[in-house]
Amino acid sequence: MTDPTQVQRTVEGVWRVEAAKVTAVVARLVGDIGLAEDLAQDAFVQALEQWPRDGLPDNPGAWLTSTARRRAIDRIRRDVNLRDKLQQVGHAEEYRVADLAEADFDQALEDINDDVLGLVFAACHPVLTAQARISLTLRMIGGLTTREIARAFLTTESTIGQRISRAKKALRADGVTIEVPSGADLAPRLASVLEVIYLIFNEGYAATSGRDWVRGDLMEEAIRLGRVLSALAPREPEVHGLVALMEIQASRTRARLGPDGAPILLLDQDRTTWDWSLIRHALTALDRATELSGIRGPYVLQAAIAACHASARTAQETDWARIVVLYEQLRQVRPSPVVDLNLAVAMSYAAGPAPALAVVDRLVESGALADYHLLPSVRGDLLRKLGREDEARDEFRRAAGMTDNEAERDLLLRRAVEERPAVP
């Protein structure tokens, strides 16, 4: 391989896949997540320098792990205060080197996977803010560069860099280690991990700001992270539920945008353009989640709702009564005003717009979603169905003024001026 550009792309591709493994192994060795990432990055830089000259190694991931591990040991040896730690690491870490003996390979791979899962939990630790958890997860687990993360969230590299730096310092100060929580600690920590992955996905599914409504790169990265987590934690139903939910939603990507990039709402989409292969994969993940779960959790329930839409070949075939039942179950598991709003939408199709509007009006009175642009958007739709056209237009204009996304704002303004007949 002689083309420097191609070599760089190859190195970057390998890094994105292997970054979490390399960082996790080194973090176990040095006991410091921030230092581990620095050492892993050093190995990445060395690869950029060495591989164009010497060629791609037979096992690029093992090369990166071995190089980073050697740097970690050199660092420990230079620090007399950590000499005892080096002795403690001892034989427990020796099997982690790149040139593993064949007999030890399966055990070592299992331990490295445990380290990666521990790194996921560390990056999503509740001690960090949601923005810090997202940035750190994309950096340490996703292998994205600071520039890529900044571009994804329409901010500056310095902002993301500072956010990641503060996050690593917070983890160090709080004594967070690379480990998978157990017992009563597992559920809340797993919820934090799933929340971070879904936040990344949702920013791609419906961007909060900028010109583009859909950010496919973020959706793809979130799904990849979800699949990695499902392989590392195969018996956690909510993990499979989240993967199913994201895949079903992502399957509609081609149908969600018109030729001019304008958003197309779910019931107006051409379902022949949905990715049915991805839907089948998602339904398999949902079946797996259902088999594992007793009481279904929020992601499994949301995936089941999405599956109702995915199983309807036309909008008219949608089982809205079933969706209402599922949203009512979701309210019991994870009550929130947003769930109530979605329930109202389902009710409008199952029972008519009048009872749904009563639910929405109670949400308006509560003030719980005062800054949520979809509340006036839904209310406008219900008012239009009831023939209250002037009120509907006001609601759509109000919703348009509340969103920072240009494509969504344009859609809402178009809805404000269009006329549709009331639903009897």
C-alpha cells in the first residue's frame, strides 16, 4: 500500500473499530481513563507514521494494542511512584499483549470484552453531564476525533476538547474505574449508557439545529454502538430493545426526506422505500429482547410501538389501538409528558381528535412541555382535524418559532398555510 491518503483512511478506519478495545486494555493497566486514551492516541499517531512506510500489519488491532500497552509500561517504569502498581499488574496483564499464545486467546478476548464493556460504563458514568457523556462516548467508544464530534454537534473543536478534558478529570477525581457494575448498581448505570446512545441517535434522527433535519452519520454511529453493546451484554433485554428501536426508525431514512430535502411525515411516506432488511434485523432483536424480559422496559416497549408501524404496509393498516395500549404500558414504566403527548397522537387515530385534544390541552395547562415545539405542532394537527383552522395555523406558527432546525421550521410554516378538510 503506497497511497498515503488510502493508508490514512485505513488507519482511521481501524482506529474507529479498535479504539475502545485499545483504550480499555490500557486503562486496566494504568488505572486512569484519561491517561489510557492519551497512550492509545499515541499508538494511533505512531501507526500513521509507520504504516505508510512499513505496510499494514497482519493484525492492525493487535498492533495498536501492543504498541499502546508498551507505552503504558514504559510510562509506569518511568514513574517511581507507580512501581508497586507495575508489580501488582504482573502476570494478570501479560496475556493481554498482542502476540497472545493460542491457548490463551479465547480467555483473553473475553477479558478484553469485559474491559470494553467497563469502558462503556465509565464513559457514561452519571457523575458526568449528558453532553460530557455523549462526547466521551463518541471519542472513547466510537473512535471519533474531536473535530468529527464538533462537526456532528455543530460546535467548535475547542468546546468539545474542553468538554472531554473536563469529563476525564471528573472521572479521575471521582475514582471511576474500568468495571462492569453489578447487583443493584447495574440497572441505573445501564440506563445511563442506553440514554447516551439514544441521545446520539435522536440527534441524528431529528437534528435540534442546523439546516439538515436528518444526520445519517450520527444514526449509524449510535446503531453501531448499540450493536457493540448487545454483543458485550447479550442477556440485557433493554439493550436489544434499543437496537431494535433505532434500526426500525433508521429503516425509514430514505422515505423521510423529499427530493428537495424537505421532511416527510410518517403517514405520508412511501413505505416501499423503507429498508425492509433492516426492519427484519430489528424485529429479530425485538424477539430476542422479548424472550429475555419479564416486565418489558421502556426501550422494548418503544421498539414494540415502532414495530407496529413497521408491520403496516400502508398507513391505513396501522394498528392504532395496539399502539395506544403500548403507550399506556410505557406510561406505567416511564411516565413523562412526552409519552403522554405521543399517547394523544395515537388516541387521535384510534378514537378521534376530540379526546386526544383534551389530553394535549391538559399538557398545555401543566406547562410541562412549554419549550417543546412538538406540543403546539400536535395541537395544531388536532385542531385542524376538528375544523378549527385559524387556531391550527396559530399553533403551527408557534411551533415553527420554537425550533432551531431550519428544515423542520420550513415544514411547520408550510403546514400553517396549507388547508386540509376536518375529520368527521
